[in-house]
Amino acid sequence: MKKNNLKVLVVDDEQDARDILKYYLQEIPDIGTIEEASNAEEALFKYIDFTPDLVFLDIMMPGRKGDELIELLKRKEPNCHIIIVSAHKESAIMAIQNSVYDFVLKPIDFDILQEKVEKYQYMLQGSIEEKFKKVLNMVDQGTKLKISSTNSHVLIDPNDILYCEADGSYTYLVMNNGMKELANTYLGKLEKILSEQRFYRISRSVLINLEKLSHVNKSDNTCTLIGTDFEMTLSGSKKQIRILCEMDLE
């Protein structure tokens, strides 16, 4: 799949921490070139030469502190997007005080890291209205969705969708008849568009149509959906399945 090639600068005084973060970032389809720096001074020069889209910054470093680097970067580029990476929850407060874009707690969770990158890209696409027009335009007074795939556009009735499954920065729409459509957008964006329909996210990667739900099994955290001539059993998170069981689905 085509990458959007976001440029990233990783700033941390610990080599192991930089290696782990770089390893996770390389698994995200939207990430392109990754540069690294071990201190604030090196990071500032790297930023000037590299002009990254995102900066992942450990706030606690020897020498010039991370908050000083934030101030310097903000002075040079007010819209610089910095994500603080720290083992200390208190750093989240510092992130807010410095108007920093986001915060990731160590040890790093890959899914959360990917969500931060998705959130950044989501913001890049402009206003909600523009995003709706670009990604999933509602047509025929909201009865169908215009799905943008790699080479085409497809009109889909939400009622014909059995479930949606994330695949990196793309999403597979599995239809009632078993056919699949690949949407050129994130699952999170689809979830927002379908929020007024009866869709529910059972895990980080799966969004189901509640109209197709047959039964839920709390013992193994699964739910079964009914297609046109087949059934599909999907796994969900324990928390989301519990919430689903408690929902009034009448």
C-alpha cells in the first residue's frame, strides 16, 4: 500500500528508547523517513535541516530540557506538531501547558501510537466539512456513502455493510453478500461518518453493523453477524463486548 511518507524526528537521550519508537513507527504505513537526535541541541539542528512533520520528544533529557526545545521549535515554527513521549504521567500536564499536540506514555503501546499518527493526519485534512466531502461524501440525502478507493469511487448503502475492518491506513468494507470494498481512509473516520447509523466498534480494528448482529458471546468475547447467506464470527475486546451486552439493541 502506498505510504503518505510523513517525516518524523525522534528525540530521546536513550538509544534503546529511540530504537523501540523507530521500530513501531516503521510499522505504520503513513510513516516515511525517520531521523533521530539524542539531545535538544542536536534535535534543533536536525529540525532545521530535516523539517519533519512530527516530532516525538522525551521531555526529560540531560542538558537543555525538552520544554526548552519546545519553546525554540514553537518560536521557529508555531504550528510544529510535537508529541511528548514520557514514562511520567506528569509530563502530560507539561504538554498541555506548552500547547503541545499530544502525549504518549512509556512503555509505548503500538495501537495508541498509531492512533496518534492517525489523529494528526485527520487534523491535517482540514475542517470536518471538507473531510466529509473528500473522504465519504453523503449523497442522495444521506442514504448512500461515496467511498474513495485507490482508483475509483463506489456508492454504498450503509445497510449493505456487514462490518468494517482496519488495514493500516485503509479499511475493508465487508458487504452482506461477502464481497469486499477497500476504502482509502481510516477506520476511525468511517466510524465518525457512520455514527448516526447503528454501527459499533468492538475492537480497535473492527466496526460492526448492529442491524446484522445475531448474538454476543461474553465467554470468548465474540459476536456473530448474519450476512445474506453466511454467518461471520468476529473477536472483540473484553471491554467493548461487555458494553455491547449491556446495550439496549431493540
